[in-house]
Amino acid sequence: MKKDTAGTLRSIYIGGGTPTLLSDKCFGELFRCLKDNYNFSSDIEITVEANPGTIDGSKIDAIISLGVNRLSLGVQSFNDNELKTLGRSHDSEDAFRSIETIKIAGMKNFSIDLMYGIPGQTMDSWRDTISKAVRLSPAHISAYELTPEEHTPFFKLLETHKVSMPDEELILEMYNHAIDYLAGFGYEHYEISNFALPEFKCIHNLNYWDRGEYIGTGAGAHSFIGKMRSGNIKDINAYIEQLNNGIIPESESTKLTSEETLKEFIFLGLRKTEGISISKSQQTGLNIVDASGTLINEGLVEIVEDFLRLTRKGIVISNTVIVKLFEKLGL
Amino acid sequence: MIKYKAYMKTPKNIRNFSIIAHIDHGKSTLADRLLEYTGALSSREMTEQVLDSMDLEKERGITIKAHAVRLTYNAEDGNSYILNLIDTPGHVDFSYEVSRSLASCEGALLIVDASQGVEAQTLANAYLATEHNLEIIPVINKIDLPAASPEETRKQIEEAIGIDCSDAILASAKEGRGTKEILEAIVNRIPAPKGDDSNPLKALIFDSWFDNYQGVIVLVRIFDGKVMAGKKIKLMATGDSFEVAQVGIFSPKMEPVPELVSGEVGYIIAGIKMVTDTKIGDTITGADEPAKEPCPGYKDIKPMVFCGLYPTQSHQYENLRDALNKLRLNDSSFIYEPETSLALGFGFRCGFLGLLHMEIIKERLEREFDLALLSTAPTVVYRVTKTDMEVVHIENPSRLPETYEIIEEPFVLATIFVPKDFIGPILDLCQEKRGVQRNFTYIGKDRIKVEYELPLNEILWDFYDRLKSISKGYASMDYEFIGYRESDLVKLNILLNGEVVDALSLIVHKDKSYYKGRELSEKLRQIIPRQMYEVVIQAAIGNKIIARESVKALRKDVLAKCYGGDITRKRKLLEKQKEGKKRMKQFGKLELPQEAFLAVLKVK
């Protein structure tokens, strides 16, 4: 796609793996390539994902000079035992140092990724991690529940009972604590797992939930263009080889049916705490107000002005609520 | 005008015989060899095992319905013989049908696998044949197998059944060995049928089925008199009269003949609309000149095992009814009537001859009619004398009255054959199932025959599977109904969130009720998925709660992130969750999976 056809980019997210391992020269080339081919909107959000210990002052200065205006730091925890359990190569000291460096470089818009539900994690250690995070005053915090993925070393530890997941009630308490505690410091809970100070919501992620288009490049990246959702092949060598042979390196692509589009509208919309616009849903032919009658009575969703949204009780069982809503809507 | 194939017959030249065998001892293969040898079918026409024509029969290696085939055999003595092979179902569930088939014969081939020896079914069917005074020709089959031991098998037959085996035929149906010897033995050892063409018609019905074009086709053995198109006939048990449209034989293709006379086996078509009108074991006679007495042995057989069948999705109710109706057209031993369950909605209470019969019907409903079914646990029929002394039969445990005078349950006499190494655990199993030992005999040097009186209810659960697993597959079992007996039985109710789920009620022996209640609650706890509300499971006898379990409310789903905009993965996950819900049955606010209704079967 050329500049005139690709439209204007509102956000760029460089993530997946550890992009900060790229040399300054590589970053330079990447951005030259991007600017040659796309128009950037004036308020474009450009995020680079980084792991503590992989960035220093000069790297940060270099990417800032290229236009990067947001950093997302995979801290996960400020407890060294938990980091070990997760198999991370950094410790909490690395995290503190990296954030200090980011601040010195003058980057205010940075996000900290945290994780709860780690084996061995206690309520106290989570409280500690989250308060340490807040004291570093990030613009944005993501708090994800640890979800063991099959075929990972961690999964194997679980299967062989070398570690065990914390109790469900404890995980729930951790999640609720994050919402309440962060609210006290002005962080708005704007999406199931994301919190931001005013004006610092992640534009790139919101685009996913709003069903905006995006182009994914690199092995395993996903795209959404027109009605097509596609995913690139995951194996990096095969990805490079196919590109060199002039083949589009996709492993999957689906043209959404109208029913799938409506389903997406519901489940992506409900990820945002503001919920789904009722007037917008009526335009698509969905009567979500009627369909949510029982769920409203059960206190799982609520209507606030033009929006249908999950309640605090509903948000933690969002999959179950969404499936019920699908049923009621005949989707 | 129908063209008849010319053929010669005198009763002297007719032989009527059955083949009796334990499952897998080679009955169908042997029948195929006989058809092939006599030229009834060329080898090109043979599909393997012609007699088992239903797919399910082939898959399970059993014969569900009886069949009859006419073979023409030119014997060593220079004469041509008509041999009527009447095939019999090979499972205890169909023992009445077997008995009617045997009653239509003068002799039987008793097939015993030389590598397996005598099994419970061999014995049960051989006894039946002896009761009908049949000439039994022992055939020791599969002698080609390395593990074959014909001498030991010969000894077992003599000891267990008490028939002379000195002239038993050694055969390998697979390799075609012994086929001629068998045919000669049929001609020389089985007596020709007796009977008189000039007597009033007396024909025994041993099978019938429905054909879309011709109506009901009745398979008969003529004992006296003759029958031809145009004759007015009467069914003696029901009293209904019909006019014969066609008579004929199976060669194995259906072939009309001018008449069927005494001694012969064939079919009658007489404009009969329903198989329920042609009861197996009934006698057909002339309407104008009836026989004085019907053929002996007629019984109106009643289903022994019942279960509720419900469509998983309620809109399939009509389809289920149509399907049941169609199956019943060809199987009068299976009955159904509409039933309503608070938990399951509209469905049918269905009665079967036994567990295998039940499984076959269920499988055919799902396979041939593409229905998704939910079935309740099978139950036997209880005989209950109410306080007003009225006697009722209870086919659904939830219908057991709160108070009654007497409750009786069906008992069977089970005959088990087992190698002696496994006898200990088998006796323990029978004991556990409330069995009373009636007989214990060594058969040969390594095998034991034990007989137990057992409540039918107890062998419905997991008895057969456990018998097989305890004995590494070597034990075999057969049983016969011996009557109703009073037992100390109670109704066990299951309550979910305080409400009785009628489809989960069961009748159990009092001594086992606490254990069953606890185990069943525990199983249900494992089976019922977590829901938005806590599910309290209680087991109760009368008003007394004897067990309590709970499925904690679903408090959270996994709040996974959408990795790098992979929305499709998330959508598929939600769709999968929704698919899972489809298979659930809604019970008030609760959703119950199909397995919940069969949980009771998992309780030992």
C-alpha cells in the first residue's frame, strides 16, 4: 500500500518479543520506511514495548528522536520470587532503574504491565506491587490475569504440579483491589484490564475494541482490513522466507459474516467499561436493551444513558454474560 | 399374474433347522457357507454375512431379527432336499423370539468355538432347543485357529449340556471346512416335519416386519393345513381376520409360491397394517375352519427395561415421535408413551426387552433419524401394591407413590460361565449385587458354571462390564426372568437447589440407599458445571436429607487479554462456550449437562 491509499496512521505499536533489542540503526530504518509509506496523523501515538533491563538512556533518546512517544514496560511484578516463577530475566531493581531512565529522558507517557494470579503470589505481595507501581506515577497501567498457555515451560510446571495457580477467590480479590486502589489515584478503569490517567488511554488498544482497521506486520501479527481478519504465520523463518518469495505470509484469514460482525461488536464493545452504545447497536439492528432484561435483573449488566455496560459483578464473568447475550440476541 | 418357480416338495424332503451359538462363535459365517454351498447365492452375490442385513447387526456382530432362508440341497442319497434355515437372534434380550424360532424347527446346529469352549449363551440356547425336543447337531467351529482345542470343547459340551458329542462335526466356517458334513447331517439326523395338509391351517408366527409397499410380512412355520392367496385367515390371539394376498419363500430373495403346506416355512402377506397385530408366537388359522388349539407357548411379552427419552432441543419433539412410530412399525416388542418431566420437558417413556434392545433403539434413533437425545437412567418395572390394594406397575421411579403396602422387583436367574481363576471376584460381585447362589458346577477342568438369583435392577447398572473386566473378558452370562419378589426398596430423590429433579429419582435397596445417595451427589457435583448461582445437590429419602454437596457459584471467568489484536481467537472461544451450552438442559435457572441424567450409572 502506498501513502495515498493507506490512509493516515493514528497509532503505531511496536511490540511482541523485545523490540528494544533492535539497534538504533534498525529503528531508524524502520521509521524511514514507515514515513515513506504512510501519513502520520498529527496526534499519532507511537508505542514501543520494552522489558526492564533492555533499555538505557541513549536507546530511549534515540527512539524519542524518531517520534516514539509512549513506552510500555513489561514489569509484571516487583516481587523477585514471582518474577522467577514467571521465568523473567529481570528483577525488580532492573524495573526501578528502567523507569528512572525513562523519566530522566522526559517520557511521561509510559505504561506498566502488571500481572496477578501468579503462583505463590499473596494479597500482600500484590498490594505491594501495585502501590510501588503507583508511586512511579505511570500514565497507564495494564493489570493482566496470568493465563497459562499450553506448550509453554510454565504450563509444564503446572501440569507436573511443581507450581499451582492461586485460589479463584484470591484472584478475584486481587482484581477488585486493583480497580479500587487505582481509582483512588485517578486511574480510570477504562477497559477490562487497563487503567489510565485522564488523556492517557491507549489509542492503539481502543482501536481494537472499536473495531477500527489495523495492519499487523511481523511473524504472528494480526490485521483487520475491510471485513477481513487475518493472522501472519508464527514461525519467523518461514515468515521471512515467504516474504522473500513474494508470498503474503498469512496463516489464517477470515472474511467476517454479518453475524460474526455483530458478535464482535458485542464482545469487543463490552471490554470497554463504558460499554456498547445503544443507539449504535440499534443501527445494526440489534435490540440489546430487550435482550439484556434478565442480565440487568441479575445485576450483571446495566444501562447508563446511551450505554449498556458490564457491572462489577458482570465484568469478572464477562465470557458467561456475553454468551448469554449472544443467545438472547439469537447470535 | 405371478409366475411361480416350479419346485418339488413332500414333507419327507423338508428339513427345518436353526443355528444356535454364542456371540462371535461363527454363526453368521457358517450360514453364509451353507448358502454358498447350496447355490442359494453365488460367491459373487455374497456380501459378507447375508443374514445380518441391518447395519447395526453387522457392526455388533449379532442378529437382532430372525430370518428364514430356503436352501435346496442335492444330498448324497441322490434326493433333493428343501432346507429351511431359521436364523435366531443371539442375545438374551430376545430369548422369546429365539424360543419361537426354535419352535418352528425340528433340529438345530449347535455351534461352539473350539478356541473359546462353551459359553453362557451356548448353554441357554441349547437348553431352549432341548426343551423344544429339537435334534441337536453339535458343530465344533474355528478348528483352524491355533488355540483351537476340539477335544476339550467336545468334553465341555457333553458335561455342560449333556448331549452326545461323539459324532460332533469339526468345522471351519471361515475356510469352508465341514460344510458338506453339516448339510448331510441336517438331512440324515434331523427328522422330517410331521403334519397333515388336510387338517385345518395352523401356522406359527415367528417373525414379522413392516414393508412400505406390501404392509406387514409375516414369517410362519406351517404345522397343519395349507395357505394360499385368497384364503381367509384368523390370528388366534388377537382374533383379527385377513385375506391372504400372497404367500412365498426367501431363497434368500423374496419369491412368491402358489401355496405353503404343512412342514413348510415361508411368508404370508395379508394386507395387515401393523406389526403389533402379528404377535410373535401367535397362531394363524383359517377363518372359516379354525384349528381347535393354537400352537403352544404363546406369550404376550412385556418390556423389562424402561427409560425416558427426551429431545435435547424441545422443537425436536415431533420428530422424535415420528421416529419412534417408525421404529415401532417393525418392532412390536418396543413400546413408548408420552411423558412429561419437570426437568426435561416433553418426551417419551420407552420400554425395551433388555439393555441391548434399549441401546439399539437409542442408537437407531440418533443415527437413522438424526436426533439429539437425552435419556434418563434405565429402570426395571416395579410391582407396587397400593394402600387400597390396587396393584400398579411402576416404570418411572418418580411415579412411585409416597405410601404403599408392598413393593416387588423383578428377579432373574443368571447363569455365568467363567474360568476358575476368576471365580473369587465373580462371586464377590454377585454378592455385592444382592445375589443368592443357586448352583456351582465345574465344567471340564478349568471352567465353572455358577447360577445366581439376582434382582434385574442390579444387573442393569454396571454388572456386565464389571463381569467382563474382572474376568479379562472370559466370563459370559445369560439370564432369564423368574418372577417378582418383595424387596426392601426406597425411592431416592435428588434435589437441586431444593427442588426435586424427577428425572433423577431412582428406586434403590434400603441397605444401599445411603451409599448411593452420597455417591450420586458426589458424582453430580463433579458433572454439573459451575453456574452463576451456587447449586446445592441433596439426596433425600422421603423428607430425610441423606447427602449434601454443592457446586460453588461461578465467580470469575479468565480475564485473558486479546494478544496483539487476535480477535478471531477470542470469538472462537466464546462460540465454543456457547456450543457447550446448547447441549445443556435448562432446569429453572440451572443448566444441566446430559451426563447428569446418567450419573447414577456411574455409581457402583
